[in-house]
Amino acid sequence: MIKAVKGFKDILPDETPYWQFLEEKARKLLKSFGFREIRIPVLEKLELFDRGIGSTTDIVEKEMYTFKDKGGNLVAMRPEATASIARAYIENALHLKDPLGKYYFIGPMFRYERPQAGRLRQFNQINVEVFGTKSSSLDAEVMALLHNIADEVGISDGVTLEVNHIGCKKCRPIYRQILINYLNQNREALCEDCRKRLERNPLRALDCKRQNCRRVALSAPKLTDHLCDECRSYFEEVIEYLQIYQVPHVINPLIVRGLDYYTGVVFELTTTELGAQSAVAAGGRYDYLVEELGGPSVPGIGFAIGEERAVAMLKNRKKLTPPAPLFFFAVLGDAAKKKCIPIVLELRKRGVYTEMEHENRSLKSQMRKANRLKARYAVMVGEDELEKGRAVVRDMEKKEQFDIELSSEAFLKLAEEEVR
């Protein structure tokens, strides 16, 4: 038996209703906020992530699936979507078509990291990006959208929106040196990864999940205490607008995000229900990413929802089952099958979920199948029914039977009555 690659998981039919529910709710809300769907390729040039995400990040250093294609080009399977969407934005000159570009993407990402609960090597995200405007009210609106999706899906009771500001090009270097000095004083308590990060990416030490590093981080100087006047004022405005949008939130000075392109406001939607994998969604502002990738000077903000984690929370709250057919046609003999096929086809064309038996099974066996599928009506057609031009219909809920004309019109009328 050939098994799936480690860290790659099948999403089976019993589970897909949760994914469909999440994505349908998200799509509906995204449409109401004016977002349009964009679809990006799985493969990108390695340079995109090296420049966009940052060469010293864990993703680029350790976690990407990279290889040379037959043309000798270094390519990578996308580890995240923002850099790819920014590349598409630049390459297709979308800034000329959409002064305020609002896009979303739903699809898989790939990272070579240790598989565990809530973290796979192929995982799925709902990505939301806005290009073209830097505004404290927009930042709050983006977070309001994230909160609304969680609320609409039904998981808002188990999540917390945590917000922080990680400074700008003016004030972050000053804080960075203050943090390095503090971390060097506590170097022995840090894990090996955080010691490596000290000079290259010291802010990541604040985000480490190891217990000793968490203790060091909790006593570290707070970035929000070292913001320049402009950043502090902007952050205060964001918090004010979050209150106007009626979005529950907390300020968490330890949120820093793991990608180099983030600057300014950052946020996470966290939960205590999933063990170590506490972030269900995360995002922030990236005002220099487009320019650093060779595009115009265009600010941006966005977030990504981890679908596996959102689905795990959804399962704890709601039982979703695959749809059941309205009609199951139990046919006895080829003549009955040939008569019923056009009726079944017409019902399906009109959007009525209908099943029909194709094998020559007994009526008892077919009725068991109709029951197993939870069909509302079992339609029985044999020689007698063909002669009369009428089918026997059993209401599987009420345990009652009645006759109906053997025509697509009659069954469509019954389907319409069922909808009412």
C-alpha cells in the first residue's frame, strides 16, 4: 500500500462539509467588504521569498520546499501567500487598475517542518490583502473583518484578537539594540535558536514558545514603550477605531510576527483550545514589501486564517453532515432504469440532489441504501409502475407512501413543495 507523504493529509468527504462551511462564510463576508478573489501559482522563483520574507527567517532558512527545475531555475513551493500576491500585484500593474486593491486567496501552502497537531507540511489558508492605503481606520476594518469571519463561522467565543505595534524604520532599530542588550544579559536562559536570532532577528525571541524563552520575553523591555511619537499616535488611533468597530481585543507587546516584511501594526487571533498551536489567524501591516520586490511605493496590510485550526475549533462546536438526497430512485429492471434516467437528469439539472441505483439489486437492498443515504423520498419503479405511468414514493421521515405521476414535472413540483 502506498501511503501519503508524511505531513500531507487527506481531507475526507465526512470532513469537507466543515471546510465548505468555513470557506462559504468567509467568501460571503469578503464579498460584502469589497474583496475580489485572486489565484496564484504554487511554484514561484526562490528569490521572491528570499527577498520578500527575509533570508534569515526560519521559513527561508529551514522550511521551504525548494528545487531546481529542468531549466536550472531555483524555484520554491509557496510557503505563504502574501509575497506571491504582491508579486502578482506588481507584475500585472494592478496598482494602475485598483488604487485600493482588495484581494483574497484560498489555497494550500507548503513548509518542511515537523508535522504535529495543527501543523502540517501542506496546510491551507484564507489570505486577505489590501494594497494602496495606510490608514488607522483601515487597519481596524481589516481586523473587524477577521473578527466577523470568526463570529460568522461560530468560533468567536474561543478566540482572542491580540494586537501590537512593532515600530517603523525610525524607532525599531533603537528598540532592537535595547532588546539585544537585554537578551545578551539573559543569554544562558535562551534556547539555541534564540541565541542564533540575537544578532539577525532578535524580535523573534519574543515569539519563541519554549518555556525558558517565554519567561525571558515576559520581562523584556516592551516595544510599545519605545515607539516614536508618530507610531504611538497611529497605534492609539487604531485602538480607538477598534472600539468604534466594536471589536474585542487585547494589546500584547510580545506579538512580533515571524516574517521580515511586517512593520507597524501586527495582530493574531489566538485560542487556548489547540494546545501549542495557539494562532488561528495572524497578520499585520507591510508597507515596504511591494517596493522591496521592485514595485511602486505602495503600503499594504493583510492576514491569513489557518483553515486546519479553524476547522478543528468548528468541529468542537457544530456537527455538520454531508447533504442527503431528496430523492432516491429504486428501479427494478432495465426498462424502469431507462424510464427514470431522464427524470433523474432533469432533477439534477434543476439543482435537486437525486440518487439512483445502477446495479440490479433487490428492492429491499435498494431501500436499505436509501435509508443509509438518509434520502427524504424513496421512489420505487418496477413493471407495474411503468404500466400505470405512476411511481410509488415512500416518505422516509413520515413512514408514509403515495403515488405520483412518473414525470420530471411531478417530481419537480414535489421538490418545490419540500423547499417551501
